[in-house]
Amino acid sequence: MNLSPADRALCDYATKLTLTPGEVGEADVVGLRDEGFSEEAVTIAVQVIGYFNYINRVADGLGVDPEEWMSPGPGQWKRDKADWGQSALPGS
């Protein structure tokens, strides 16, 4: 998947905030700023990422199944993610 450096940085940040939130720190935010993200853009990104994580955990906690029209499913997403490479994974 060809992403701009700024888009890759944002995706990497979102992945880290989602999978290992306790490891996110100032250096991660500085990395976004270095890619041209303003304070407002970083704040909005954190709110959107956090909201999606929250709402997915609520749905998972209540046993809500995704609608059939929602795709890809988790299995397909994981297979596609494996094809994107390792750079989006924390510590990569």
C-alpha cells in the first residue's frame, strides 16, 4: 500500500495508540508534528482514534456482531494487514 510519509505516520500512530496505548508518548506526537500535523490535527486524530477504539470495545463487550454489509471482516482485515508490511506495528 503506497501511503505518503504523513499518512504512514498517522497510521502507525493510530496502530500504536490502539494496540499499546500505554507506550504512546511525546515522541510519537512529535513524530506527527514532524510530518506536518498541527496541534489541532493531532488532537482531532487522537479523539477519532479513541472514539473508534471505545465504540468497538462497547460493541465487543455487549456481543454486538457487525452487520453483514460491513467488510472486510476481521479475518480478511488481518490477512490484508499482513500484506501491508510490518511498519505499522508498534516497535517496527
